[in-house]
Amino acid sequence: MGKQINYEIEFYKKAGTERSLVDDYLDAMPEKHRQKAMAIMARLEEEGPNLRRPHADTLRGKIRELRCGFHTFEKDPGGASRRDCQRGTGDE
């Protein structure tokens, strides 16, 4: 079997700052979402560019996105269901 390659995730920081916008974004997430994002990033470090859907996808060329899939659907007081939200309307 081949040697395991380990990848490292680096977040870009603005010049003169200690933290990245990603750090701020993760800190602002609910704990449950942050834990899910961290678990998917750990998989990204293990699998690198081989991480596929549903956790990563190619946008175009070599530009990739990490997908964490946070869904927090709740029925609203107006009666819209999850299905209505997916269709984009509560009207039928």
C-alpha cells in the first residue's frame, strides 16, 4: 500500500491580523454546526483533493468548495413546511 499523504488546511489572513475571516465565521456558528464543519475539515486534511460529494465539489477547473450542509428547517408560524422551503414558496 502507498504512503499516506497528510494535507494541511491554511486560512488566509489579512496583512497585520492574527485571525482569518474563516476563524471568525466558525466562532460565530452554533456549536453543533462548528463541530460538523471541524469534522469535515479533518476529513479534508486526510483526503485532500480526493474528498468528494457530499462534502466537497468542483466549482470550475481547480476551484473547489467545502460543503458542510447545515440545514435548520423549522415550520414557521405561517405554516410553511420544509418542502415549501425547498420549492421556495408556501403558496399552492
